[in-house]
Amino acid sequence: MNQIAKDWKDYEVLDAGSGEKLERWNKIILRRPDPVAIWPIDDERDWKKADAIYHRSRKGGGSWEYKKPIRENWVVSYKDLRFKISPTGFKHTGLFPEQAANWDFIMKTIREAKANSDQPIRVLNLFAYTGGATMAASKAGADEVVHLDASKGINEWAKENMELNHLEGKKIRFLVEDALKFIKREQRRGRTYQAIIMDPPSYGRGPNGEVWKLEDNIFELVYEAQKLLADDALFMIINLYTTGFPLTSLKQTMDRTIVRNHGGQVETGETLLPIRKDNALLPCGIFGRWTSELALENAKKKPRRK
């Protein structure tokens, strides 16, 4: 099952090809590298409208070439969510717009659970970046969201998004931690969560130099994380951007860990963005989504009358 983030108004992929993509972020047009856009560009005219172009450096990283003055940062909205956007030295902008399809699922599932039960909902967001999923979960009514990322600077950005979404009064804990160490500490504390979201990188280092390599560590990470799922758990989402990592391996990992211990069902597929130019689709990684029997039943029920 593939998922397409097709409900954006403040964002769109205008065109893609020749290893790049042309995007509109609100009113600002950016041109950035995208290695999966392997087909040639058909028409260069639209590409000349870019306000800024990211150029890779042979030494690593890169820099932005500004064709006209633009603000250092600005805001985009997705439905009732708001996010700060800012071009960074590593080509990123502070948001992965393809994740909007997951935000929709998160908000729908949490709202259905809140409509059918008074049980508190606690959400753990690992490798949480600037908090797209954190804001979606909190906005939908999660009683607590634990937002964990190894970068202090990225967590500060996430706090800005919290303020943009007027969620200061909600219980959101921002932690700078190594994910696996935190998971095992939570196990010892006996803490559990109704939902777990993770977006692990292909390769990285924790705050104390811990080395992470997806192929070597993903099974252990998922196996240990699923131990934190509560008896009334709702879902677990895994997003992967590692080029070439097989969907079947992700499905097997989730079946052999989450489903084996908690039942429910797993769906996997590609995460995609529509391309306006020719109604094509741009691949943006893969996802695995576990849904519990409880969440599946909630989706069938009529909300209780308050």
C-alpha cells in the first residue's frame, strides 16, 4: 500500500528530473538535489523561476545560491498544522512534506481513540527532527508526547513549531538522547506508550558519539521499541529514507517483532509526492505502519456521545 501526500496547499513539487526537484514552499520556489529523480528534465523554463538553488560540494555538504532575496525563514501550513521553513547548509528545509500522509493517519487514529475511551494516550516520537509528527499527535489530543532527537539545535526548532501551533499548554517533552539507550531506560522504568513513531537515519551518531547504521541496527531498535507498547496501544510507524532498503525486510522486521508480540496488522509501501508538471509521482522513501486490533475496532465505531 503506497501513500501519497496529496492534500497540501502551501507546498508542491512543480517538477523533478536530472537528479533535482523544483518545489514551491508557500510562495518561495526552491531547487534542490533529489537522487531518485533519475529521468531527464523535459523543459527548463519552469526551473528558471527558482528563488534559490542548492549546489552540492564535492567535499560534502553544499550551499545555496539565491537568485533573489528571500527571508531567512517563513511558515507553511498543512490543514491546521503550521511549520517553520528555513534553507539549511545540508539542503534540508526543516520539514519532510511527504510525511503529511502519516500526520493524517496519526491525527485520525488518536481522535478515534479519544472519541471511544477515556484512557490517556502517550506518544513516543524517536528521531523526531523538527516535530511534524509530534505536532500532529499533540494537536489531535495526545495527553503526552515524548519528542526525542540527538540534535539540540533541531529540538530548539521543534519548540518553535510547538509555539507556531499554540501547543505550549500541552505536555510535550523535548529530549536530546540516544534512541536505543532511552528505550532501554524506559523499559527499566516500566513506562509504556500507546503510539510509537520513528524516522531513523541511514547513518548517524548519537549525542555521545554512538554510531548508528540502519542495516545493522534497525531490527534491534524495532524489537526493543515494541516492548514499550502498552496493552491498549494504537499504532507504530517506521519511516525509512535509506536508498535500496527492501520493503520486504521492513515488513519481516515488523511482523517478527510487533505483530508476533501484539497482534494487529502491518502495512508497508512507498511514501510519494505528486509532481504537478506531468501528474507523476516522486518516491520519498518507504514506511511501515502497524495498527492494533483496538485501533482497527475504533475506526469502525461511532464516537460516544459526550
